[in-house]
Amino acid sequence: MKQDIIKFDENIYQIDVFMENKPGRMSCYYIDSTNPILIEVGPSKSFPYLISSLESLGINEVKRSAMTHLHLDHIGGIGHMVEKYKEHFVYIHELGIKHLPNPEKLWKAVSEVYTEEWLTTNWGEIKPTPINNLRSLKDKELIDLGKGRKLEAIYGPGHAKHHYTFYDEYSKTLFMGDTLGLIYPHGNFVQPNLPPPDFNKEVLFNTLDELYKLDLNYLALAHFGIHNNPYELIINAKQNIEEWIVFINNLNDMSDEFAIESIRSWVRGNYEFLNIDKNTIDNYINNANFEMQINGIRNYLINKKNP
Ligand SMILES: [Zn+2]
């Protein structure tokens, strides 16, 4: 087993896929039950890391996977996966069935946010996935993990309208995708992740309130890792989202550059006040993409005024 893999509960593996060649940015999970499943594949460029990690666990064939949502840091490697394992199938929101066989439109939409050059360099190009390798999810669908163990797919919009979380009642683990936000290693603090065009506070809070009612031991985040204080983190995420919305609302029509600088120094100040160590703060600040957060919140506020 490679050093950067963490085993928890009896047979769940947290796999760091070195997104953008950095540790602690993107986790995929493998539930090695009687009928195993992979959760998230990560971006295209991370696919070799994912496969070598699985092979280090003695897993030489991955039969199926479940995707939390259609953002390319989560699903970019699917085309590579079905090319390597022809029988592999992927559980995904029905929009995935629409876009993944011909991913040009999805690629173009994401390029408008990140630029094509950035995407190609950092996450890698995506390959089409044949429709026969895709299965659309339904809310509350139960995926069989063997010996009576089930993984429940829970529709959870707010971060994205095509978002599912996955709940394993047996280990009381909720695989969160990006519904909660970001927690980088050593931080016990949730940084909001509220991209346009889908971020909607009321919808996201409804989702978080629903998830809060589950019997939980662990939250497994894509960015990043397993956490054993699920209820505190959900409360913390909601508080921080409220604060960010108020802050960005008060920036009014300040130029983008100015707004980005303002939120960056405000966030840094908040973290310093909490005595979070400098490395963790830098990790948050460097990876936050404040422009996307500002656009996501402004887009939500505009839609709220003019529904
Ligand atoms: Zn993500």
C-alpha cells in the first residue's frame, strides 16, 4: 500500500491522486467490500496516480465507480477508466449521460471559467465515454456493496445541480463530493466552494440540513480527506458561507481585481485570528480561486433579486 493511501473503517481507502501534482488536493475513495466501488476518478492527469495506487492495494480491475458531480476535477479521468477496463460502468447524474459521450460542450463550458490552456496543463484533456458505460442515478437509489451493505445515492444540489452524495450506512460515512466546501490537511475549518452558475444558498442549505439528519461517523471530502467530526463541520460550513455572502455583497460593484484582493486579505485575516498555522493558510489562499467564488456568489445574489 502506497504511503499516501489511508485505510479507514474496515475496508475503505482514501487515495490521494496528486491533483495538479500536489498532495492533499483531491481524494478518491475505494470501498473494498464484497462488491466494491470507486468513488470519484479525479482529473485526467491524475489517472496514472489513481491506477498505481489501486494496484498497490492489489486491485487490478475496477468494475464500477460513482461520481458525485460533473466537474472535471472529479470526472476528468472517466474516459481513461473505461478505455482501460472495457466493462467498467459509472454511476452519475443523468446530465452525465447527456454530456460524457460527446464531452466537447462540457469542455468548452469549463474552459470559459478556467481557460483551455489552464485546463489542459493542470487537469488534462478528457476522452469521450461510451453511453453503454454510463448509468444514471436516481435520488435515494441503493447501490449494492454485497452482503446486505448498500451505498445510498442522495441527490444534493447547491454546489452544482448535478450533485449526488453517497452514504454508506454500514460505516456511517458520507462521501461528500464538494457539497460541504474545502478542508485542506491540518485545517479543521471549512472554506466555502461556491462556483457559478449553480451555487444557490437556499438549495445548498436544504441539502446540508438533510445530510445533517443522517447517522454519521465520517465525512469523506473530495478536497480533502476523511474527517470524524461531521456535525461540527456542517455547522461550520453554513456559518462560513453566510459570512462570505455578506462580505461579497458589501463589495458592491468594486472592480474584480479589487474584490479579489479584498476577499483574499479578509480570509487571511480570519484564519490568522483562528491561529491556523501559516502553511495551512497559504494552502487555502493559494487554491481558493477567489474570482470564481465572487462570481458564484454575485450570480446567486443577482438571481435572487431577479428570479
Ligand atoms: Zn471539486
